[in-house]
Amino acid sequence: MRLSEMGAGVWVGSKEFTNESFTATSWMTVLKLADGRLVIHSPIALDPELQREVANLGEVVAMIAPNRFHHQFVDGWRRTFPATLVFGCPSLSIVQPDLKLDRLLSDEPSPLWASEIDQVAVEGLPTDECVFFHRASRTILVADLVFNYTRSQAAADPGAAEGLGPHDRHRTSITDAEALARTIRHILRWDFDRVVVSHGEVVRRNGRRLFAAGFAFLNEANSRS
């Protein structure tokens, strides 16, 4: 596999995985901090080639499991990079008690990256997700808040739809629409252009406009209430 450079200090890589009856793509992001150290967001399965590519970029100091689902490969990375701090959402300590977390994610950025990366905990959804904004590259990193499927990818995943957004099966899981709308407004205050999703295709331009359009239904729902 080859990591692809997205912008200043950002690389992405993907691998396919099979979930029940369909095959999908999962993306990982590597962020290089100003001091040259690396933060890995939503790590995918580690193999020797990926290990070499990452090691050539710098020293891994942090790994982020951004929600309660994207943690499967953390232990494999920890064995390879044992000095790395693992950050995860609070519910992981409950649903995956054997997974050792060094820090819990919240709205407050870690001192490791606070001068370069903003973050917000998503309200109103059960996924317990944290979204990140890398200022230098104008890139946001999401896990399952939104997908960005092509038509063929959407057709292969029951209940999904084409384009960037929280598709119908995600909308049905919203527990508090007003709280989610607050989170989306917070994210839209960031000056981002790119969106790295965990599933589907990376958005390399016009990401903020497409992201806003994907959540327009929240404004419509509030205007009717």
C-alpha cells in the first residue's frame, strides 16, 4: 500500500474490509505535527509495508480511536509502537474493557496537538465520536458521522446512499437532533476544505459546502418544529 499525501502534514491510506455481506473501504489518516512527530487517526490493519511508510514519516506519538467502533487495530499498532499514547472515546472503556486507553477524548484537545488541531465531541448520536480539524491543511477527520459513497459503493452497502452525508440509516439513530445541530454548527465554524471519511471516498475540495449540504435536513427539521 502507498500512503497518499493530502496536504501539508496529512497522509491517508485505505484498506478494504468485509462486513457481513458487503465489502467497503476504511481510511486511516497520518498527521505530522510541527515538531515532526506523528498522530494516527483511526488506524487500519498494520502490515510491514505500512509500518515502513509510517516509520519513514516520523515518530508515532499518538493513536486515536475516534469512536466506539474504530478501535479494532489499535492493539496491533501498540505492539509495534509501544511508546505511543492511545486516545479513545469514553464509551470504549465500557464496551471494550480490555482495550487500554491512555487518554479519553473530549472537546478539549490534547496538549500534544492543541496548537495545531481542534476537536469536538459529537452530541446527539450514539457512536460517541470525536471530529478533528487540522488547521494547516484545512482538513477535518470523521469516522462514522458521515460517509462519502460513490454510486457503486452505496449500492453495495444496504441502506446507504451516494454522496457525503449521514444517510438514512444514520439519521434514524439520532437521539437528539438539536444537540447534533449544535455540533454541526461548531464544525462548520472551522475553515475546512477537505474531509477525510472512514468509509467511501476522501473529499479533496469543496468539503465544507458538501458537509453543510449533507446536514441541511437538520435545519429543515428545526424550522418545522
